[in-house]
Amino acid sequence: MRGPSPLKFFYKGLCSIPTHLNHLLNASIQTRSLKLATQIHTQIITNSYTFLPFLFNNLINFYAKCGCLNQALLLFSITHHHFKTIVTWTSLIAHLSRFNMPLQALSFFNQMRGSGLYPNQFTFSAVLSASAATVMILHGQQLHSLIHKHGFEGNVFVSSALVDMYAKCADMLSAEKVFGQMPERNIVSWNSMIVGFLHNNFYDRAVGVLKDVLREKTVIPNEVGVTSALSACANMGASDSGRQVHGVVVKYGLVPLTTVKNSLMDMYFKCRVFDEGIKMFQSVGDRDVITWNVLVMGCVQNDKFEEACNHFWVMRREGILPDEASFSTVLHSSISLAALHQGTAIHDQIIKLGYVKNTRVLGPLITMYAKCGSLVDAYRVFEGIVDHNVISWTAMISAYRLHGCANQVIELFEQMLSEGIQPSHVTFVCVLSACSHTGRVEEGLAYFNSMKKIYDINPGPEHHACMVDLLGRAGRLYEANRFIESMPMKPTPSVLGALLGACRKYGDLKMGREVAERLFQMEPHNPGNYVLLYNMYTRNGKLEEASDVRRLMGVNGIRKEPGCSWIDVKNMTFVFTSHDRSHSSTGEIYKILEKMEKLMKKKGYVAETELVTNSPDENEERGLWYHSEKLALAFGLLTLPTNSPIRIKKNLRTCDHCHTVMKLASKIFDREIIIRDINRFHQFADGFCSCGDYW
């Protein structure tokens, strides 16, 4: 039979003695009853018990555990220092660290030492945690010296906290040294090493430490160690090692733990053993949102985007509430599918579940609308954000860049800077690309130089590629080449590819051949480089050299990815390939193409057959008219309402001929045509393209 609730004693006036008050205070900590705690606090003051350390410490502990850290700090500050014991200071330092206030925790530690109190092993463990959170190794090294001075280096808890601190400060050599000198190690010590190697990207070492644990007789691996080792295997893509860790999980009875099953799923998905990941998911009985998130992300990682969306909706039907990770992942799937209808349905869920102010969700939402071709909706989401941060700004800037709206990119970037938002490296990629597409060479150079000087961002290969593209598009090929030679890192294929594209544009065959040969060495199986060199030769009348390039492709077994385009009509997706005659409306489609060709020729258009950039096999005008995006366009003209935009997606870069035809078609048929190719969006209207013929 249950006894009377301890809370009843308070209301009956039976708890005027300190032990009863302390008992009630412990009960209120369990129930998180702030009202009761304040009443007990009143009794402590009324009865002049504030001088009793155990009541004072418990009261501070209660306020902190209830989230009222300011109240705990106020109580601490108004209490005479004689009543503050090492327990009081240690408790407060630990709570400050847990509340992500590490600098304040370090400050309190120094105040404690100034008051004449000596830290104990618990104090050092708490303050080392705060030091690790600052990621400033100097703090940790100073604490290490104090630990040595006070003789706590041999304490297993303090040494484990030291290992953790050094690992979080990315100094694994010092972490290993401390670990190696420990006279005694427990599972926390071993886990600190495994987690440290994982977070510092030494994945094989993390798995190796778990193997060392298995050879120890005094410790048994737990979920922290195995989940960290599984994450290391996942990041390496090492399915064999992952299966071995799976065996350890089974041996030590850790399979029933949901966190372990989630980690096993994640490992199998990232190692592309998709079926094993699905089996693990099916074995999870009580599936929470994290389990579903791992499944949806696993589908994305294995390019199963439709399945990812389907699983998201199954999760919703089962009553699981998605979190920001759920929305971010499923929006990525919608982007990959270019499925606007799917994205808008997810947007409805975001509104319904109250995530309309979460920039971590709204950033991907902006990107989804932009990559699905609806720049207006992307801006509408951006405009509705009250508290912008770099994520939302960059998402909208990137959206404008994707749609070829270079001027808007620059304007929005300058507006972001005026509001005091620090740009990221991604922001600068968008801005430099915009400068490239608008010929703003001097502005682009200024932005590039400001990255390190003003914003302390080291330009990466992608920024250097933008600069080469900027100089190359402006015809400053030799300056672009000198820029590459001055790079602090080896040029990547994207950097040299930008220069090769510029050589093709300006007909510099000599430099183009040299750059192409370097690219053949770096990425011998990329057909795009061969095609660009082939076209340069044909443009210059060097047909024999062009044939040599084609033969080289054959010798290396290189085949260009077949071009295909798809268009959505009445919630159905129709796919077209070049010269496609498989569609039920083929006859009507080709009649539209013939009509289109005649109308364009009446306007004086003559195809340049050497501009066949996507395939060296198609060098006749007739072949140009049957590219996949033109077939999709003809089908769109046949089936979509006259006031509806024609949205086409293509898996390759759209060629010059198709680009010109789309511009003319938008004028002749008075239609808005939106094409998403592998690089960007092209919005054609009234004979013009949003990219300004730079793409």
C-alpha cells in the first residue's frame, strides 16, 4: 500500500525541520514543480535555514534543473560566500556547461579558485566539459596543468574528461597521450577515444579502438561505443567492418536498443547495402521520428527519391510528427525528382505543423521551389521569413543564380551585407557565378579578394573555378590561365573545365587542346571534355583531328550519356530521347516540329550545324531538330493549355541550337518555356532567355 505523498506534509505544516524540507525539495525536483519549490524556498528563508549547505545546494540544483538558471545564479549571488561549498560551485559550473554557457562556467571556476576553495575531481570533470565546448585548446591545457598540480591525473573520471576535451579540440595526439598514461580505464575512457577519432575523421582508428575494447577483460562495449564505430564504418563506406560491428552488437545483446538499430540502418544505407538497411528498419518495433528519418535519408543516399517521398507519407499516416530533419530530407527528394506537386504538398505540412518560422526548413523549401522551376514561389517563401539568417539569404541568392537572374543575385547579396549578415562560402559561389554571367570582371575580382581579407573565408576550388569562368567569358584567356597557375592548390576538373569552355567560345584551339589533354588525364571517362575538343576541331575545319578524338573515345570505351528530357502533363511524366518515336502522339509531335522549323526559317533562322555540343555523332541539321527537349516542347504545345508555362527537365546541358529554338518558339507561339538542364534554369519568354545567353 502506498504511503501518503510527501507533498501533503508541507500543506499540513509538518515539515518545519530541515530534513523534511530537503525531502520535499527532492520530490519537487522529480515533479519539476516550480510552484512548490518557491514555497519551500520561502520556508527555508522564514526558518533561517539558508546557512545549511545541503538545503542551499539542493535549491540551486532544483532551479537549474527546471531551466531557471537565472534564478539559480541570483540565489548564488545574494548568498554569503561562507555558505558556498565546493559542491555549490561544482554544481553551478556543471549546469552552466549544460546550458551551453562554457565561458561563464570557466569564469565561475576562476572565481571559485579566487575564493580560496580547491577544486576536486568532480569540479575538474565539470569544467573540462565547459573547456571542450569552447574548442579553445589553451583553456584545456591550463586546466591540465592544474589537474597535474592538484594530483588528479590518476583519477579515471578526470582523465576521461581530459581525453574528451583534447578530442573535441581536435588534438588527438594529446588525447592519445593522456589515454596511454591512464593507470585505470573504464568504458567512458574507451568511448571518449572512439568518439574522438570519429569526430576528427579518423574513422579506421575509431573502429580499431572498439576492437581494442573487445580484447579488454574488464570492460564491456556499450551503445555509445558501437554506435560511434558504426558511424565510422558508414562514413568510410566499409560494409565489411560494419558487419563485424553488427556481430559485436548481437554478441553483447545491444540489438533491442533503438539507437543501435538506427545506427545499423544508417551504416547499411551509407554503405549502399540498401536491402540490409530495410531489414533493420522492419525489425524496429517502436519507430520514432529518428528511425523514419534514417530510412528516408537512406533512400535519398541510394538515389531512391520516390521511395523517400512515399516513406515520408507513410510516416505521417502512422501519426509520427516530422521534425526539421524530416522536412529537409524529403524536400531534397522533391528537388531531385523536380516534383513541384510533391514539394507543395510538403509545404502544406510545414504550414500545418508550425514550421513556417524555422529557417532550417524554409531554406530547403526555397531551394525546392527554385529547382522545381517556380522562382515566384521561392521568393514568396523568402519574403515571409521574419528573422533572416545566412541560410535563408543564401538559399534565395542561389535560387536567383540557378534561374540566371544575375543582377538580382548581386542586389540581394549587397542587401544581405547591409543588414550585417556574414556570407558563407556557398554565398560567394553564387555571387562570383553571377558576376561571371553578367561580365562584371572587376566586381568579381573585388568580391573574390574580399573573401579572405574581410570575411576570413579561404577560397576553395569552386570559387577559383568561378574566377576562371569569369575571366574566360570576358575573353581574358591568358589571364585566366595565369590565375590557374597561381592557385594555392592543384586545379580541379571544374577549374580546367571552365577554361576549356572559354577556349571553345573564343576559338583558342592551341590552349584548348592543352587544357583538354590535362583533363583527359584527370578524368579520362568524362565524355564532355572530348565533345568540347571535338567541336573545337570541327569549327576550325580540322576534321581529321576531330576524328582522332572520336577514335580516342572509342578506344577508351567512352560513350556519352544519352540525352533525355521529361515533361509533366496532368500529373503524368512523359520521357523523350533524341529521335524518339515511341510516343502514341509521335505523328502529331513531328508535325509540330516541322511547322516550327518552317516558321523559324521564314524569320531567317539558319542552323549552325557545328554547334552540336552534346554529341559528336549528330553533325547534320536534321538531327538537330530531333533533340529530346524539342520533342518535349512539341508535346507540351500539343497538350498544355495556352496560358500554362511549358516546364521541361533535361539530364544534360542544353545545346546552342535548342537554346536558340526555345527563344524563337517562345516568341512565335507566345508561350513561357522553362527548361531545367543539368546546370541551371532557362526561362524563355518573348524571344529572350533569363540566362542572357550565358550558360
